[in-house]
Amino acid sequence: MAFRNLQLSDWWPKNHGLDRLEMQLGTERDQLPLWVPIALGCGISVWFNLAHSDWWTAFLTACLAVVILSSGFGHARRLGKAIFWFSLIAATGCGLIWLRSWSVAAPVLERPVVLFFNAEIEHVEPVLAREMIRLTLKTGADDKLPPRVRVNVPVERASPDLQPGALIQLRARLMPPAMAALPGAYDFAQRAWFLGLGATGQALSDIKLLRKAETSFAFSEYRQQLSAHIQAQMGGGAGAIGATLATGDRGAISEEDAEAMRRSGLAHLLSISGLHVTAVVGAAYLLLLKSLALSPRLALRLRLPIIAAAGAALAAVGYTLLTGAQVPTIRACVAALLVLIALVMGRSAITLRMVAAGALFVLIFWPESLVGPSFQLSFAAVTAIIALHEHPTIKAMFALRDEKLIRRIGRFILSLFLTGLVVEIALMPIALFHFHKAGLYGALANIIAIPLTTFVIMPLEALAILLDSVGLGAPIWWICEQALSGLIALAHFVSSRPGAVTMLPTMSIMAFGLILLGGLWLCLWRQKWRYWGLVPALIGAAMITTTRAPDIYITGDGRHVAIHDGQGGLAMLRIRSGDFIRGMILENAGIDGDAQALDDWSNASCNRDSCLVTLPVGGRNWHVLATRSGDHIPAMALSAACRRADIVVSERRLPDSCTPRWIKADQQLLSRTGGMTIDLKSQRIETVLDRTGNHQWMRFRSNDPIVQSERSHAVDQ
């Protein structure tokens, strides 16, 4: 024959794409272990976002099916092995957080109560900026209360005898931990569930001491004494931030200073984490190494770096315990210990594998920390810094070389600025997702703030505390106070600049997930295909910038309603609702400013009982009726008003005769869905239930017997 028969496979190379992918994975084989904590985190995040045991079971089943298929058909390839391990670890993550949620399950108060009770103090946290002391109490065998509650005590009712281990009697108003008031808002109920807190409240009377605490050394007592000593040596905001850097006690920082630090991109200095632990470890290591090296006998006979590393490790552990052993500090301590171990072994210390090991350690013991901003901000910053400085171009640019001092200083400043810029870019989507705002000048502010804190303020504090033992610390405290005052002045200056903060309404989980996926892909690979991560990141960014903010915000209790006024601001039903509620609604709306009252808005007609608002959106007028008093409203008048409205909002249960044209968001509906936002243009409604799901810590009134039985079983456990 002149021509031979050709099959489709002759024209389409068999497994050509898979072979190229296999070669790519072979080139990147050293980077594959970095995806272990990512896989574990995927399973944990799936558990949080699929809030039903049927969905969790389905996910575990799907993962196990992929494990079986990949082990049977693709285990000979590196791609098959990667899929096998990723699916298995993801299933482990889902099962791990599921088990963790059951293990911490505890009874939760069903409704607000006011009562007398006896309790033992477990933890004391001074919050002097708000003039109160926060007590974590163990209620013991009191069947009226959960085993652990948290009570705020005004400073005038507190006494020095309120120490861990003391038995007290008090009268307090307690309520269940607050759920998210709006979709995307802070969910304290989730945090309280994993902390084992069943109620929070306020002390209403003087506290009677039934039994004093046993006198024994405790880091918590020494921490309070050291914090009080530092604040006595340095007044005002300098003393408050100085106490924070030394002990982690943030209770004395005023809201004005804290907000300035957040808006200027310097808030990370107030959280005892990588920067502070690194400074302590570095100072301890160098001090021990140089001091021991002064002796020729020790320098010749002993391996001084090992001894210095051991001393630095003890300093890291002690500093972690002193500052309260919070999860961010524990993460930083684990990372520091890994670095010291690598130094002792002669291995490269600062690597992405070290970051992955630290993340894996935290996710195994505290898997719930994955969805918190602290975990995400810490590891995103460290990952971005290491990925930047591991890039060959950046590594060559900032490598040590023999050059003039001025050029060396300039190279250091450029390195610091570029690092700060990359960190700001990496942290901005996380800050916008959790806090709905992010600072824009943080890279510039950190050029001054980080060296000032690391090389001036913290060494001065340590020296002043040491000299106080012989009564010579006063001059050092004065210098330290001036440095801290300069840091606070820098924060206020940067935060007050025009455009210092960008605000954004509540971000969708899909957009946030795409940005995280793109960032991880960009940071964890080394070859050119790493830049494929820009695709999902840019898609997520486009979704954020093109998302339209909702027109109406309704809190879960139905008391607070906010409506966009069409001029970039909000009009609120209850303008005297308190700073917390007003600030929370403004943040979720992405508005950097204050709200006006509905009474003062031209589109609203208000009386003592209600407000009727007309909103021209989407080519039509929407009519919103919101009640705001507890007085009786005649049924005939209420029914007539409901029929004329498209949306009716009320904190009370409205009668069946109230039938608006679209939504009746009264107590009955909101108790099942939580707070909600409404986009009138697309006619889209998002609720807290849609956003968070009906997890064990959520208290929606559900008619689903499966949900009810799961929650009651969790509490019984």
C-alpha cells in the first residue's frame, strides 16, 4: 500500500501532557513536602465550610476513593503518589478537626441569665484601657451554668486577691457567646467553643472572696507584676506598648493607639510572634556565644555554638511562657527551635521547610487556628519573606559583598523596603477578608518601626529590667520611653495620611480561596510554572473589585438596620447602638467614616415606632419598613404598612397578617438564618447561616432533627 493506516494515537502523543507534568514534578521534587500542611489545611477548611456531618462523610469517602484509585493506577508515577498523599492528608485534616470539635465540646448557656454563683478563678487578664479585669472562671458542679465562663469585672470592684486559684462569689449577668451579627463578621461563638467557654458576661456586684489563692510561683502572676512595673516606669501609651512587648499584655493599650497601629500597618508589633521571639533568641544566642568566647579555655574545648543554641532555646521557651503562651507565640517559638536545631546540625536554618514544619505542628495540635487571622497572617508573612529572598535575582542583589558603608546601608534599606512591600501585598487580602481594611503605607512605616523595635526598644527594655535589680534602671527607662513615644508618633502620623487605609466590603470565600491558592503556588514552587499562580490570584482580585456591596445590612437580633445612602455612607436605624455595633457594621460595609441616622436621611420617613425607606435601585423603588420600638402597633395598621413594603425588618415576631411583597425579616426568620445582607440590584440575600453553616457552636433555631441531635450529642459528650 502507498499509505499505511494511521490511528488517532499516532496523531495525538499518548500521555504527552502527563509526561511533561511528571518531568516538572521530578524537577520540583524537593518542594513537594511543602504541600503537606497545605493538604492538611484543605481538609480542615472543608470541614469549616461544609457544616454538616453528611458532607464531611462524603468528603472523607471521596478522598479515600481517590487514594484507592491513585494507589491502584498511578502509584508508579510521581503525580499518582502526590495525589495519593494529598488526598490522604486532606482526609486526615478533616477528621482531625472533626475530632477536635468533639473533644472540646462543652455545655453552652441557652439564654441570658442574672444570678449569684460561686466559681474558682482560672485566669486573670487585665484590660486597663477599658477599665476592667477579665476573669475566666470554673463553675464546678453548678448545674445552672456551663463549666467555664468569662466575666468582665470593673476595676473599681476588683482587688489584688483576684488571682488564679481563688474561690469567689459574685452576681453577674451571663449570656451565650455572641454569634456573628452579619455574614463575614467576627464569630466569637466559634472561638469560645474551642476555648471551652459556655458563657460571657458582666459582674453586677462586689466580689466576695471565699478562699484565697495558694501562694506559689506562676508565670501568670510574674507576668502581671512585670507588666505593672513597666507601666509604672513609663507612663501613657509608651508604658502600655512597652508592657506588651515584654509580657504580651495588651490590656492597657488605648483604642486610639491600637487603631493607629492597625491603620499604619504596625499592628504586628503588638502581637508577640516571630519578630519578638527572633529578637530574644538572637540576643540570647549572640550574648552567650560572645561571652563564652572571651575564655580561651572554653573556646578551645567546647562547641560554643551548641551551648549558645541551647541557651537561646531556653530563652525562647521562657519568653513564650512569660507572654502567656498564646498560639502565635508558640508558633514562633517552634520555628525558632527548628532554626536552632538546624544551626546545631549545620543545616540551612531559614527555609520554607522550616515554615512548613511549624505550620504542620500547629495544625496538628490546634487545627481550628487555620481559619483565624493570626495563623494566616503569620505564616503568609514568613512564607512571602523566605520565598522572596530565595529567588536567585533577589539573593544575588542582597548578597554580602565588600563595598563602602554607604552602599551597604542603602542595600539594607532597599532590602527592608522590598521585604516590607512584599509582606504588605501578601497580607493585604487576609486583612481585607478578616478586618475589611488594610494599611497602604505599612512598607514605608516598617522601614523605621522594625529596626527601632528590634535593635533599640527591646534591648533597652531588657537592659532596664536587668538594671532595676540594682536600682539603676531609671535612665534606660527614660530613653526607652522616648523611643516608644517615637514609635507611637510614627503610627499616628502614617495612619492620618490621606489614603492610608483601604476599605472593602465583605469578601466572598471563593475569591479569598483563589487568592490564597495563587499565592501559595507562586511561593512554593521554584520553576517558571510558579507564575501560573498569578492566574487564580488575579481572578480572585477581579472578583473582589467587581463585587457590588450590599444595599441593606440586618443584624441577627433584628435591632440594627443599616442602608447605603447612595453617597458612600450608611444610614442606621439606631444611631445610638453603641460603638461596637456601629463600627462592626461600617467595617463590613467597607466604609471608613461614621453613619448618619435614618431620621436625618431624605429617603426615610420615621416616627417613634418605625422608619419607611424608599431606595431607587435597579430601575425601581424598593420600600423598606423597619420597626424600632417595643410598643404595641395596631394589627390593622401594621398589616397595611407591610403590604405596601417590599422588605419588613423587626426585632419582634410579626403576625401572619404582615405580608410584605418580598421578605419579612422578623425574629422568627432571623433566629433561623442569623443576620443578613441584601443586594437589591441582583436580588441576592446572604445570611450568617449561608456563610458559616450550622456548626455545633451556632444557635440557630432549626427544624432539622439531624442538626438538633448532633448539637445535643456534642454537648453531652
